[in-house]
Amino acid sequence: MWVKCPQCGEILYHKDIAKNLKVCQKCNYHFRLTAQERLQFTLDEGSFKEFDRDLVANNPLAFPGYEEKLAAAREATGLMEAIVTGEGTIGGYPVVIGVLDSRFIMGSMGAAVGEKLARAAEAALAQRLPLLVFVASGGARMQEGVVSLMQMAKTAAALEALSQARVPYISVLTDPTTGGVAASFGMLGDVILAEPGALIGFTGPRVIEQTIRQKLPEGFQRAEFLLERGMLDMVVHRKQMRSVLVRLLRWYKS
Amino acid sequence: MPTYLDFERPLVELEEKIAELTSFSQEKGLDLSEEIAKLRQRAEELKREIFTHLTPWQKVQLARHPDRPTTLDYIRLLCEEFTELHGDRLYGDDPAVVGGIAWFAGRPVMVLGHQKGKDTRENMRRNFGMPHPEGFRKALRLMLQAEKFGRPVITFIDTPGAYCGIGAEERGQSVAIAQNLARMSFLRVPIIVVVIGEGGSGGALALAVGDRILMQEHAIFSVISPEGCASILWKDASRAKEAAEALKLTAQDLLALGLIDEVVPEPLGGAHRNREGAAEYLRGAILRHLEELEGIPPDELCRQRYAKYRRVGPTFYRGEREECDA
Ligand SMILES: [Zn+2]
């Protein structure tokens, strides 16, 4: 199976990319990861214990077509929802971890994602373990309306409780991190990391271009741009991610 | 110049006819009081017919009505000695958000909210009520000050959403919103939120985390505009009417879903036809909730607020249909 790099156009063999943590060998383009891959690349082997695997929400607004959309996403990803949460270790340091999967309705946050994240934050608080979240999301889940919007407040409240208890929270923004997820738990990390080239912002670039009727400058809303504007602590290459996290965990662990 | 919505048209025509007939009878010295009284009665009936059977899309239009009272209108109608405070102390002063100190029903309060303009010129200046990060940061500064001096906070929500533009992104729109949500969720003074017009997505929510969420009868609150929703779902913004129904964005729907605490009535015909009447309804509701919250110690207030947000959105484990308590 051959894959074309969306950045440099190079044709890559899928096994070669997989060996390279799904980074293009030629131009360093970071391919999007599934939650499964992210956990595998991040945690010590065999250390992961999942929380709330089967936690789901209903269709609170009876939104037309939503149940079919959910069923299709479940079928395609093998996940019940857009986030996987649990605990594990990184270089021996225990963490509570959450990983969003952008294949699942663009990693959007509805009641189940908000609830799983809030529970993860509360588990981190109860055990005084650092919380680590890998974000990949287009924002709120439209089909859940204001229920979805309120998850922004719910997750922000759970993280504020964690913060007041002085338990560290590290967020890692990956491609893409936008909308109501960026504007809630995405941007609340004590330390905020990002992967190279990740799209990060409140409004997506296409909507901005339509609104202001002009082309956006090259690199706008990319991780490097946010670093320059003071919105992030570090842009970290996927190959260095684990060692950077270990270094952070050693300093921040409560 | 007043603006009328399509569905208000028959009522407006009737009102015009009454005015015409009244001035005609005065001019000519004719007694048309019987006819006029009949027309007035018909107008009242028509008002009732129109305004008690509004569709979600009509509510969207009403919530955006250019003559609808704004945050500053309500502050002036409800409060004494409002003194506007300005600036975020970081970058600038955003005219899309207003706030300051005031007195409400004999108590010192902090009031703030999104501010739309009355006409094109003012709307240009106020960016149609769409804040930049500076607006959210000004609001947070005022709320932290309210906490410092032990004053309750009243916020008014009326925005199409947070502004989407280059400067807003560069200066951290998502950071500003996220920080407001986090800090408001544990602010140690009561927060009463009143949605008076459009509650547009994250930009509305950034001023709308509180102990009580009230909505005026014809206000809306939504995760996305109906136009935006229709263009994403059906690639057709003109199907906004359908989207408005699917999104459950009316005050009545949101109360039924348990997402807000109270629907505050508006005078028949909507707040824009009788702003004093609308303000009186708000005064009663805000005061009642404020009195309930005032005696609660800060720790308990924060605990209750946390529990309130923690409950939003029932979830359950697949296979068992009962709701899990958070
Ligand atoms: Zn490449």
C-alpha cells in the first residue's frame, strides 16, 4: 500500500511511514494518528488501562441523521466515541491520558466526549496524577446543539478544579485543533505543546477567508505561527514527544 | 427608522391604519372612536396570534431584530449609577463588550455584556457585537474585580459569536474564551446570566457561565448559526429555517432540555415594542435569583455551580439505558 504525502507529494510505502511514527521521511509532514496509534507511540508498552470505554450519549436533540452518523463513525473507527481516556505510564511516570481521534466525526465534542474528559480530569485529581490530553478536533458537535456547547464549560470547570488542586495538566495540540475544543480544554494546559504544522485556531481558515474576503498569509494558524504569537510553549517533533513529556512529568509531577 | 419583519407586517399595517384614522378623526373633528377601538382590539388579537405561535426561525429573526433592546439599554433601564469601565490592560478596549459598576435594586453589582450597535455606523464601531480577545479579557478583568470586592455579576448575552478575523486569531481568541470559562466556573461571587438576544456559540458562552441562566422569551442560544449549520449539513445556507428547528435553539426548547433555568416573559409583541415592559420582567427575575444566591457562602456557591455544569448532557454505558449520575 502506497501513500502520497499531502505536503511534498512523495509516494511513501505505508510500512516505512509506520516505522517512522507516521512522519514523512522526506519533508517531516506529520500524518494524523488514530487514538490507538497515539497511545502506542506515547505510553510504555502494556501500561494502558482504559476508562469508560462504553460511555455514550443519546441523541439529545433528536437531530435528524445523527444516529446514522454515529453508527457510521463507530463502524469506521471501532471506537464508541471521539475520545479514548485511561491511565498509563510514560518512561515509568504514571499519567491519566485522553486522546481524541479526528476520524470520529472530526473529533468533535458532544456530551460523551465532555463527560469522559471531565471524568479523566476528576480521576487525575483523585489520584493526584498529571493529566495529559492529545487534542485533535474540529470543535463542538453541531448535532448536539447547546448540550455540546455546554461541554466546553463542563471540561473547563473540571480542569479549573484540577488547577486549583495544583495537579499538572499538559495539552498537546495536533492537527487539527479548532473551535470549541481549542477554546476550552485545548488551550488550558499548564504546558501547551503542539506538533509541527498542526492547524490550531478558533475559527477554521476557510470561514475566516469567507468572512474577511482575503487570502490568509502562508503558515497562518499553524503551530509555528502560534508559538511565535506566544500561544504555545513548544512545537515538538513526534520523534521527540516522549522524551519531552518525560522531562515535563519529572518536573511537574505533584 | 423602524424595521419590520415579514411576519410582523399585517400587525404593522393595522397599527398604521389606526394611527391614520386617529389623526384623521382629530383633523376633521369626527368621532371614530368605535371604529378605532375595534381596530385596536383586532390588533391585540393579531399580536397574540403572531407572537404566541412563533416558529424557531421567526424567533431567530426576532432575537436579531435591529430595534431589540441591547445590553446598554437594559443596564440603563435596570440599574442606577452605571459607570462604564474600559480596557483589558493588555492590548485594547473592545467596544463589542461593555461593562462596569452599577447599582441594582439597592445593591452594588458588576454588569457587563455583548454590545451590538443601533445603526450601521455604531455597528461598524462595535463590530456587530462580535468580540475580539480583548473583549473577553476585559470581561474577565471586571469579573475578577467583582470577586475581589464581593459584588455579584450580571451578564447580558447578545452576540452572533466571537469575531473570526486575523487579529482575533493572532491575539488568542481560543485562549481568551477558554480562560473565561475556567475562571467563571469558580468565581466566588454569584453570576446571573441573561440571554437577551442572540447567544451565538463560544463567543456567547465566554460570558455565560453562571449560577443561573435566564433567557428572554424570544432570545436564542445556539452552538452554530442556523445559516452555518445548514451550509455544513446540506451545503445550502438557505435551508436555515430547517436548521433552526433541528438545533433546538429557542428559550422554550432549552428550558425543556434542562439547559437553562428560566424563560423570562416579554411583553406581547416582543421586547422591541415595549422595552420598559421587558425590563420590568427582567428586573423581577434577576432580583429573585440574586436573593436566592446572596446568602450562599462562596465555597458552597462554587460547589453548586460545578455540579450544575457537571450534570449537563446525560451519558450512559452502552447496554444500560439508565443515566449515570456525574
Ligand atoms: Zn512529505
